[in-house]
Amino acid sequence: MADMDTYARRPARPPEVRALTVADIRQSLAEGAADFARSPGIGLAIALVFVVIGLAITTSLLVLHAPWLIYPFAIGFPLVGPFAAVGFYEVSRQMEAGHQPTLGEVLNVIWAQRRREVSWMAFVMLFVFWVWMYQIRLLMALILGRMSYATLDRFADLVLTTNQGWIFLGIGHIEGAALALVLYSITVISIPMLLDREIDFVTAMLTSIRAVLASPLVMLGWGLVVTVAVLAACVPFFLGLLVVLPVLGHATWHLYRRAVV
């Protein structure tokens, strides 16, 4: 098994960003699909973990009679997507360096991130996800109050056919969009950069924000593609994530390589 230091990370230097175009997104997606095709076993193995996690959480919410949390959980999942894709970034990084990685090598690199700056970004992302889930519960208490929604069918009927439900959906989606925009801006480039370079997480977050500001429409378009694809892949039973997560993960790596020089 090759040592992770064999594939040396880029030395720390002031990162520069460049504007992206829609063509960059198309090319990154094509390269992401090609990387998945070159190493499908690793991609499927990593994605399967998240499929199992999604099924376990959904089942637990049903057993605990809290089905109304399934939708906000699914909406919030893309918030932690960049961190979930670290393994895919590593596969693309090693193949870019001319090495065909093994699952063991990739898992070793993922485990090693606990001692690097990526771990701080994981904390930031999980904190924002916790805030998202907490504010959903708060909105339910403030807007829906004592209204009954003990089953998923009843909850769907409540939010889609009552004034309180429409208010809840409106405010919840606005707050969720704001949180998603902030987190997306600070992570879309920073996570692959922290894997690739010896750089502090604050600099990486600022660079990510600069990259988004350099190409706001293109980067927001990419965020929309990721969100829609992940949500669509969650139905049915999260099985679509087996393909969507690897392709998007590899594609994000190539988009980072285009955005930061």
C-alpha cells in the first residue's frame, strides 16, 4: 500500500482564483463521470456508507414517530455534502498524479484528516447542520404549535393545505436557503483545497468565498445542480446516491482545480 506522503500535497502559497464559465461545469462533470468509471468500486463503497446512513436515520425517525423530520433531513443533507466527498476528492487527486488508488489508501487518507485542517471544517459544517435542524424544530413549535402531525401523511397534508403550513414552508425554505448559501460559499472550494494543500482552514474558507464571488452565477448554478441531483437521488431509498455522490464528488475536485491556481 502506498504511503499517503508519496503523493505530496501542494506547498502553502497565496491561492489565486479565476473566473469560471458554464463550460467549466460541463467539463468538470464529464471528468467526474470519467473518474467514477475508472474507479467505480471505491466510489460505490464510499457512497454505500451514506446510503446506509440515510436509510438508518429515516428508519429511526419513523420508529420514533418523528416522520416530519425526514424532509428537513433530506434538505439538509447537501449541507454536509462537501465533507462527505473527501474520499472522492482523494481518488481524483491520486489519479491526477498518475496513481490508481486502492480503497485502503483512500480510507487511510480520510482517517488522517482528523489531524489536519479538514477536521475544523467538519466541525463548522456539522454545526450549521445542527442549526438547520434546530431552527426547523423551533419553527414547528412557533407556527404549527399543537397541530397534530404524528404520521408522514398527516404532516404532508398539514403543510400543504393549511395557512400555517404554507407559512412554515415559506419561512423554513428562506432560512434554509440562507444557511445553505453561507455554508456553500465557505466550503465548495475550501474542502478540496484543504485536502490538496497545506493551508489553514480560515484561508481556505476565504478563498472559497473569493471563488464564488469571482463567478457568482456559475458557482450558484453549480450549487443548484448539486442540490437538485442529491435530492433527486434520495428517492427511492437513497439508492441514486450510489452514482450521484461519486460523480459530483469527483466533479467538484476538477472544478476546484479550475477555480484555484
